[in-house]
Amino acid sequence: MNTLKTAKLLIIVMFLGVYQTGCSQTKQENKLEKQVENMQYNELTPFEEYVIINKGTERPWSGEYVNTKDDGTYTCKRCGAELYKSDDKFDSHCGWPSFDDEIDGAVKRVPDADGMRTEIVCANCGAHLGHVFEGEGFTAKNTRHCVNSVSLNFVSEEQQKAEKTKTTSKAIFAGGCFWGVEYYMEKQPGVKSVVSGYTGGKTKNPSYEEVCSGRTGHIEAVEIEYDPSVVSYEELAKLFFEIHDPTQVNRQGPDVGEQYQSVVFYMNDEQKEITEKLIGQLEANGYKVATKVLKASTFYPAEAYHQDYYDRKGSTPYCHGYTKRF
């Protein structure tokens, strides 16, 4: 009798353990799925979606990179993350690009739905790459990543060197709702890109709702990448002070809240000195400047629906406008 009770007890404990583990895994999977959903990806063709999203397979020998032997790096077609180096590519005569190693941490292995093979996906965005096989003896590493060409892009060594010679700089400004600041900054010649986002707070990867709650410490800001040979940091900073009201505290027009503060987040001492010089000029001209000057910290891009807001809507800012102040 006691033995029977003990057995029943063990079964219950095992069930609860499996249930709790399952719940924990489900929560982690849901969290990963949410993170993946929030990321911005490259646009895919229907066939690319078939392979990368729906885990299809391209026909053998049909892929662009089956016989590529150039030096360079293979990146994820979906998110652009670096996955494989050309030094690890080899010819397995299987009809798909083969690699015996990946860039550290770039590729994730998961059990395939067929219950037999091991699928490989991009660790950054979950894009389907192909499958990995071991014990075939092709190379000393005894591993073959069998990858769909359509899941990859290739960046040659020459392209990488050319990219490194391109000099761009970054600036971060916060002047109320990021939609309006982004709108005007994007129209400045020499500006390569403007990203709306959050910075200055303590919460990692905050959502718009969390920032609006006032509990994250983050401020709505824009991160600008620009070509200093075309436009200087001082010109951008002057524009910043002229497209919003730097005298307002914790607001900008009808938008009220600490997330709408006026702040310049400097990247280096030069940016700090330029900003402080401009604030001094404004104050000398009678402006009671409320703009804070803070050292830049981690910048978190905002959700996709916040990017290029006015251009997508075909409208203009309601709380930002140009006023000459210098």
C-alpha cells in the first residue's frame, strides 16, 4: 500500500515538474517571439519568405552562393547579422553552400520539426538558414552547415574595406515628440539617417507605453547619422535649437511629460563644448534655456510605427516649427 502511494506521489511530482518546465519554456519562447516581432527587417520576396519564414528549401545547385569562393562575410538576408566567414566555407558537392563553422554566437541550433535533423537559424532574428550535420568527415571540424543561398547576403572583403573608409558621425537630440525632430532633421543635407527612439533612462528595451508611464526615466530622442564633410555637428545643433522651443520644461507645445524634455546627449567632449557654446549664445540673446546637456547612453530605437511618421502620414509636425535663433 505504501509503495503504491509513493509511486503515485512520484508520478504527480514528475508531472508538475514537466508542467512547470513547459510553462517556463513557453514563457521564454513567447518573450523571444515578442522581441523578434519588435525588430525591423529587410523586405523579402515571396520566395525568400518561403525559405526564411516558412522554412522551405531551395533546389540544389540553384543558389547564388553554391560555388562562391571570394573572401568576405555571409550575412542574414532578413536582419543583416553576420553569420559566416568565407574561410569556413568548403565544397561538399551537396548542392548548397557549406560551412564547417559559424561566427561565434551567430547561429542557433534547434530540433527540426521532422524529429530527426537539427535546424539552424539566425540567432538574432530566427530566420531559417538550413540544417547542420556532424560526423560526415568533410573537414577536420567534422561539421557541415548546409545553408540556403537565399537566406544569405554576401559582403566581399573589398566592400567591407570601402565601408570602413566612409566616415560618418552620430548625434542624439531630444526636443519633445521625436516625430517632429525627426521630420526636420531628415531634411538637412548631409544627414544619412534619423532614428526615433528612447534614451537616458534605466529600463532596457523600453516600449512606448513604458516610456509614457514615466517610470523608465527615458526621453523621446532621435539618433542622427550624418556626413561631417557635408554638415557639421554645430550646424545640426543650431538646427535642433531652432526647430523646438528650448525654454520649455518637461514639455513641447501640447505634449507634456518628462519624456518630452529638451536634452542634448553628447558623444564626446567636442559635442559637449559646441552645445554649451550655443546655449551661451542663446542665453546672451535673452533666452532662458532649459535644455540639459548629458552624456550619451544606450539608445533604444522606437517601434516601427514611430519611424518616418510624418512622411508616411503625408502630414507636418503639430508642435515643431522653424524659428531662427542664431
